[in-house]
Amino acid sequence: MAPACAGLLVLGLGLAAGTARAADRQGTVLSVDVAGKKLVILDQQTSRNVDVAVNDQTEFMTSTGKPLLLRDLKRGDGVGIAEIGGVAAKVRVNQAELKGVVSTINLSEQKLIITEEVTNRDVEVVLNPNTRLETNERKSLELKDVKTGDGVGVVYSGAAPVEVVINSKPPELKGHIKSIAADMRSIIVTEIGTNVDVTVAVTPKTTIVSSSGKSLGMNALKKGDGVGIAHQSSVASLIVVNPVTTP
């Protein structure tokens, strides 16, 4: 879901006349510093990054009237901010989707730690009985089906996650090429750690790159090369090659 424009917020901040305007600033959250009690926003009027200080008296609320805390805000949220003395008095929030990668899973507490994209801030997401957990294809999941490294998008209503959409990380295979089929449509890889030989199919859709990101063809691969392979059902989607060097 695309972040909503802060200009669409119905702020209704209701501060007393003479203390602050209805909205001193409007913009989009770029980062949240809970310990430092501040936000960095992209100011809608100036298109500049602006630090916004908050304190224990700052009131956070969604545009639908649900209370929030500073830690509930995330990158992409639209905000309208009324300030008194250079400190945010009221912050109205048009909530965006939390996007990131699963870093920790706690099955007993039904909890995920999500590393937010761009900022790398760790965000705790506690599921509740009403939270929908599903794939991009809208297939229902259970928390035990989620893996660290999976991409994730979390939709909130206030502080509560209502929908968690998982973009599953493909299985990975790391090893060395044992052989390459004559028709160039498959390779056999000896997996590091297990020494098991695994046959992986290669299709025209398979991306092959060097460890430095240079595109390669199948004819560049050779026996002994180190490889990292992302695959689904042993069909490679990505092969990263660390070529063996010959003296």
C-alpha cells in the first residue's frame, strides 16, 4: 500500500487560540528515534528533512481517532503536527504500511521483530487473535510458517496490527558446482556442510551474476565454482557465483 499524503489528513488538532495553529507542519515520517524523543519528517511545504522534537506530553492519534505512542509511528506515515515552543504538542497520523524483513520470531508470545526497511529500526509486532497473517497471494499462514529473512508488510489500525503479509524468502543452497549438464539446463551442487549433491534446474528466467553483481551466462560457470542459489522446488531463480581461480 502506498503511503497516504499528509495533506489529506483531517487534523482537527483543536489547540487553544494563540498557542499553535491547527497544523504547524505536515509531512511524511522518514525515521523515528524513540530514545531521542524525535521524528525526522519530509516537510510537505519545503521538501526538506525536518527534526521534530516530542516529549511525554505530546499527544499522538490516528486520523481516525485511535491513540498511539511514539514507538508506533513508522517510516511513510503521513503526519500533521501542532507545535508549542518548538516541541510537538499534537501529532495526527495517517498510518502507512510497515515494510521490512523478519529478524526474530517468538512463537510462544506470538510476536515478530521486524527490521524496518531503509532505517533498519527494529519494530516489535505482537499478533492478536484478529490479526490476519497471509501470503501475497492471500493464502492464510500461521506464525510457524514464517522464516527469518522473509519480507513483510504490516497494516495497522492504531497500535494493533490487522494484517501481516509475508513475502517468503526462497530457500537457499550454498555449495560448489560438481557438474554442469551438457544441455546447460541444470547443475549439480555439493552443499556446504552436508556434502549432499543437489540437482538444480536452470531456466531462461534464472538470473546468474558474479559476487560483484556482474551478469553471467551459463557458459561462464565451471566445476568447482562456489555458488549461492535461491530456488523454489529446486528450480533456480538466482545464482550468485564466486568463481574458482586457476593458478
